[in-house]
Amino acid sequence: MAAVLVVSFLALASGWSRPRLERLRERPLFRIPLAVEVVLGGLGVAAYAITVYAGLAGTDFQQGNLAPTAVYVGFWVGLSFLSLVLGDVFRLLSPWRAIGRATGWLAARLGGGGATEPLPYPDRLGHWPAAAGILAFVICELVWRAGRDPGPLGVLMLVYLFAQLAGMGVYGVEAWTRRGDAFGVWFGLFALLAPVARDGRGRLVLRAPAAGAAGLQPLAGTVALLVIGIASTGFDGAREGPLFNGVRGDLQDAFVSAGASIGLGLELAFLAGLLAALAMVGALWRLGTQGMPRAGSAPDRAALSRRFAHTLVPIAAAYVVAHYFSLLAYNGQDLWRLASDPLGRGADLFGGASSRIDYSILTATAIWYVQVLALVAGHVAALVLAHDRALVVYGSARAAVRSQIVMLVLMVCFTCLGLWLLSAALNG
Amino acid sequence: MIVLAHAGHWLVQLIYVVPLAVLVGVIVVGRIRDRREAAHEQVREPEPD
């Protein structure tokens, strides 16, 4: 796999001598009608309301309640995959954005011009609220034992909704959902890799896959958000393998001997593992950007980190596809059963309550090939994006190639890490 | 013959090279486009008096 990256690097060095991704070629298709936006927004609100209700009023049994699978499989994983293929669909489906826009529309009609203008979104906030939101989400998913229980999940969903309503109320719907909403920003980053997008005039356009990432406008916290995404997916893989399981007991014992209960000790062990993964991915990225020479348009490491932040997007996507593909393929089927009986009380609304997961739809070998292909494709895309940006930053092809040697090493490290985590999870 | 008989086993390994093949294709197409654009610009350039 590393050889594929090295040969890709050489191919870029010899045949890609001027920037091609800074000015994207887009082929306009058609404008999405407002009615479609309203219907999809309404569907998002309905799905959200049903999931919250199932969480709060349904059975406490995780596998019998719609909420955990809907949130962690349908929403978190399913929308990531959908965004990679169809672009920023979450902007259309987002329940809080739909509520915010509907509220704004109503206020304008009923209140005339009396509504107060939203505050300008502060530059220093950037993507930090989104990064904090994704970190909180992965802690619920990977660390907190009750985070997968239907009741607490329903409460958390309501808390998140109120936080979004407050954010939109203060800074405006579009400003907040594009920068502060954790899921809006996260799925929006994945949508940059999709072959379809919406242009400034609201038209659907076709473009080269992954090329949209070059248009990412990095803000404060963008790199942190991507590092959290990569590290948490990596940690989720490591949790299933022998590396983390080998030290988990020792960590738990250390926390228990320091006064924590057995359950809390386990949660703190998982938190320590997650933080270690964050530190490792962050340090790798820091090393990668530290190793690049400074240039006029990127005079220090922080500026270089921002200018090359978009190269982390395909890596994050590759990790998500590689790690969650089988989860979506198998557990995604369970959504049909759970939608038919969302509360787990014996209903059969759509006739699917007795359906079961068909594990024969994919072989273990097929899953392995998809995972490895995703990792290689993601890292090759990252190399292309980095090389193209280096041509802009350093001016000449020779300087660009030299600057990217350390980035190549970084990509090989990320690929090896991803492959090792996959194989460790299979053998664990 | 043995190699061909077991082609199913090793051919699938080539899936890892697909991203590289796509990249090479993109580079080749990009270079052809560049040459065409350069040729068009030469044609468009007004003749010196």
C-alpha cells in the first residue's frame, strides 16, 4: 500500500506541474426547488422528533429501541456516506436548520421589520464549537457507557437542539449552521469530496470527486475538528484490537485505585485512550507541517497547517468508510425493523418488525477490499490535494515536490496506522 | 498456466492500484488539455505587423 502512495507521489512530481484544483471546473445541472428544501427539512424534523420520542418513551433495551441505531448508524455513519456521494444533503435534512429557517420566515411575516439582527459570527470562534460538539459526540459514543442508552440519548438530542437554536438565534441560521453546528460542519466537510455540490446561485453542479476539498476555507478550529474525527475513528478501531485491550485493564485498575468506581474507571480508561489517539494524530500532523519549508504566503507553521488542512478531509473520510462500512452494511439493515417498532413495544408500523439482519450480503473478504481501497484512495486524494496546494504556496514544481516529501511520509504513516487498526480489529 | 488458473485470486489484489490508475489517467488528461489550450492560444495570438 505504501508503494502505491510512493508511486502516486512520483507520478505527481513528474506529471502535475501546475495547480489544477484552485479553479474548479463545474458543470451546472439544475436549481433545487424551494419545495424540495421544505419537504426534506420537514422530513428531517419528523425523523428527529420520532427518534427523540422513541428514546424517551420507548424500551430501555438498546437493540429494541430505534434511537441508538438511528443516531449512531443511520445518522452518524449513514449521513457521512451519503454526503460523500450526494454532497451536502444534511443542509437540506437538518432539523434545527429547518426549524430555524421556518422560525425566521414566520417572524418576518408576523413581526414585520421588528426582529433584531443576528450578531456577526466571531472569527475567533471559527469551527471550535463544531470541534467541541464532535468531541462530545464521540465521547458519548466511545467512552460514556450510558451514551448508547435510549433515555440519555433522547435527552442529549434535546440538549443539542436547544444549543443549536440558541446559536442560530444569536448568530443567524446560515452563519451558525455553516460554522458552529458540529454535524452541519462535519457532514459539510465530507460533502466537499462529493462529485455533486450546490454553487453560489443554488444550482446543483457536477465536479471532479474530491476536488471540492481544495475550496475549503479553513477557520480557527478546522484542523482540530479533522484531527478529532480521524483520531476518534482510529481509537474506535483500536478499542476492538489487542493494543488497547492489553492496557485497558491496567488503566482501569489505576483509576479504581485512585478512588473511581469500576464503571467510572472503565470510562476513564476509554477517555485516556481517546485522548492518547488525539495526541498521536495531532502530533503526526504537527510533524508533517513542521517539516514543510516556510513560504511567503505561509510564513509560519500555523499558516501552513491551515493552508494544507483540506488534505485531512479525504483521510478522515477514508477512516470513516474503512471503519464503518461493515457497520452500515449490517446494522443499517436493522433500521427497517426498528422503524417498524420504534419504541420496542411490539408494534409493526411498516411490516418490518420481524425482519432480521442478513449477514450474507457481504463476505469478510469483500469488506476487507472495500476498507483497503477506501484507505488507499483517501490517501492518494490527500497527496493530490497537498501537491496541488504546494504548487500554489511554493510557486515552482521543484520546490513543491521537495516540500511534500514529509507529507508523503505522513500519508504513509496514516495509511499504515489505518491498515494496522483494521487488521488488529479483525484479529482482536 | 498456473498463474492464469489462479487469476481470480491475484487479479482482485489489483484493486489497490485503482486509485493510482485513476491518478495517472487524470494526469494524462490534464497534460493533453494543457497542450490543446496552449495550441489554441498560439492560434489566437495576433500576427505581428
